[in-house]
Amino acid sequence: MGRYLVRRLLQLVPVFIGTTLMIYLLVWKVPGDPFAGKCGDRGCPDNYRAMMTEKFQLDQPWFVQYATYMKNLLQGDFGTTWSGRDVGEIISTAYPNTLKLALVALIIEGVIGLTAGVLTGLRRNGFLDNLVLVSTLFLIALPVFVVGFVLQWFFGVKLGIVKPTVSNEMRISELLLPGFVLGSASMAYIARVSRTSIAENRRADYVRTAIAKGLPMRRVVGIHLLRNSLIPVVTLLGTDLGALMGGAIITEGIFGINGIGRTVLRAIVTKESATVVSIVVVLVLVYLVMNLLVDLLYAALDPRIRYE
């Protein structure tokens, strides 16, 4: 396990360099005038152009700019915006809000999706099975912004059960509805994947043997069946954290959450390249770490998997 972990950590290095290089080139080196719109309708003065060109090394080759960015990044410096604001400060303000929202969404989709999948996988072709299949298909087909607006109006405006928008305190109770909206599509996929996995493993020889030994059905399902059926679900949940954080733009906009999604959207509109690159780099790190954790969890769930 130790050698495997070291090998996987070393494999993350070229992946991280490659993805950050691609992001850097796509954002920083797009064709066009980097000063367009920075000074309003009029063009920027020559002294301002010269100062910004020197500050951001715009006159240097792309590989020099990228090397400088990576050197600063490894020292914890995410750079500054055109207005001089520290990008690290922007991320530290918005990132915890999105992380909290994504974790709430992850828990909701995991609990509801897995519960629905287990119940329908054990009792296929019944009323509950058909209900879950129809409702999950409904959630997959509907865009997130439609689900968000409908639930916000119904529970927040019509019934008044929850607040239509989230306050600056970001209480867990306020995040339940946005978390459900953000994780609705993934919850539907988890329910379907776990349903299929449970139904397939239920016919396996080790399950029949456990039942023949007279073990209680609760133990058969909880210890033997569920543990071996969780691998595809863990894969979805593990990789979904980064997807939820990156895809929270619409949900944060609907519920007024000042998170990474709204921040990167504003940065794209105002052409703040340093902010866009740094936020995407953070999301890449989340993806890489979660993928590593998922691989390590495989061995804990399935004894047949051994890493050397």
C-alpha cells in the first residue's frame, strides 16, 4: 500500500502540470487585446498598458509566464487581479461557502440516492421501484435551474418553509434546499447505479451462501451485499465533489450564495484571467485528491483488491 500511494502521488505531478498548463494557455493566451474594456469605453493610456504589461509579464513568452506563475503558486501566491486585489484572498472568501454547499449536496445525494437504490434493488418491479425510476428520470431530464427555481418558489415563496435565499451565515438549515438542487441529478444517477449493483450482486454465490447459512437478512444486506455493491457508488461520490463545486454557478446564483461559482462567473465577465486560472487550479487539485481517496477506498470495500 505504501509503494502504491507513493506511485500514485508521483503520477499526480505530471497530471497537475499538464492540466494547469492547458488552463493557463486557454485563459491567458486567448486571442485579442488583454486591455479591452479595462478602461471603460475609451482605450487605456500608454503608461497604464506599460505598467500592466510589466507587472503581468505580457511581453514575455508563454512558457516564461507559466513558469513564473507555477513558481509563485508553489509558494502559495495565486497572483493579483487587474485592480490589485489578491486572488488568494478572493478564493479564501468564496471557497468555504462552495465547499460547505458541495458537502451538503454530497451527503444528501449519497443518503437519499443510496437508500432509494438499496430498497429498489432488493424489491425490483414493485411500486417503489417504478416510482424511483420515474422520479430519477425526471430529475435527470430537468435542467438544474428549472429544479432550483421551482423548489425555491414552492418551498420558499408559496409555503414559506425555508428562506428563498441563503444568508451570509450559511447555516446548514439554509443549505438543505440548495444542496438538494445542486445534487439532484447526481442523486438520481446514484440511485440507479446502486439499484443495478444491488440487483446484480444479490444473485451472487456469496449472497446465496450467506442466506443458506441462516444469517439474518439485515446482516446479509449490510455486511455482504452492500459492501460489495458500493464500489461504483463510491466512484460517483468521490469524483462528484469537484463536479459539484465547479457546477455550482447556477445554484449559487439562484439562492444568492457568494461562492466559487459566482466568483468565477464574475471573473469571466470582467476578464480577470488570474482569478479564473487560480480557481480552476484549486478545482483540479480537488479532483486529483478525491480520485486518489476513491482508489484507496476500493481496497477497504473489496478484500479482493490489493495494491502493491
